[in-house]
Amino acid sequence: MRFVTDAEHYSVLIENGMLKARERIWIATATVKDLHVPGAGRHSLPLLHHMEKLQRKGVSIRLLHGGKPSSPFLKTLRGLTELRKGGGFEMLFCQRNHSKMILLDGAAGYIGSANLTGAGMGARSLRKRNFETGIYVVEPELIRSMENYFDRIWMGEQCETCGIRGICPEPVIC
């Protein structure tokens, strides 16, 4: 178990987590924006571009979000036809979701305050990033509990009792 703060989110969850995934990435976030991953020099690419590369390698990705994705995120997503239509990338909108979790290959997980945004993941400059905290775990029992929680929401087991199912947009799955 590891306590993760501020800019560590980027190195732990993006660089050494998502970008190195081999099987699956499950992300729960209240807010999703067009997070950019710094590259060589001053160049950066949206995380979605990296997800498309991972998808080509057979990594499946689930993105559970609680709010409308930002316009730049949606523009990037529209431009990545292979990601959207290639299989293995799924998005699910649940306006009740406010959890922030990242699950990696069934072997590691994060639970904390950070949304999937540049400011949340510490990918922005020091003056533009949020103060975020979370716990990174590798204990199998905790990972299973986190995956079970995520999967209950993903599979709609919470829908009947959430109290607002009647106003969810159709289709719920993006």
C-alpha cells in the first residue's frame, strides 16, 4: 500500500500504471477531460492516443464517468475511429458515479480524490494542478473488492435503487 499525493499521481498512475498495462484498465472518475501525456521536448499527446495504442496490443479499457466529458476530450475521441470502433474501449455514463478509481490488470489499484484530468493527475504545471491524495494498492483482496464495486456499477446492478434512473440519458453506454 502506498500513499500518493499531488504530482505522484502522474508517475504512479499514468507513466508506471496505465501506459504499462498489459490486459485491462478500469477507470472510474466523476470528471473526464482531455488529459495530455507529456512526450519528448514540449510535445504531448492526449491520453486517448495512448489508449488507442494499448488497445491495439489487446488491452481492454473501461471508462466509467459521472459527468459529460469535456469538449476537447470528445473532439479527440471523435478523431480516434480505431479506438471507438476497434473493440476493447468502452465508456459508461452514470451520473451517480463520483468515485475515483483506477484498476490495472487485476494486480494494482488506486482509490482517492483525483479525477481523470490533467490537474487531477498531476500532469499540469505546478501552478495549475490540484492538491490530490489517494492510496495505491497491490493487495489481491483489496483489488478484488475494488473490481467488484466497479463491476456492480458497470453492469447496472445499482440502477434500480439509485433513485434517478428515470432521468438517465439513453443509451447510458457511450
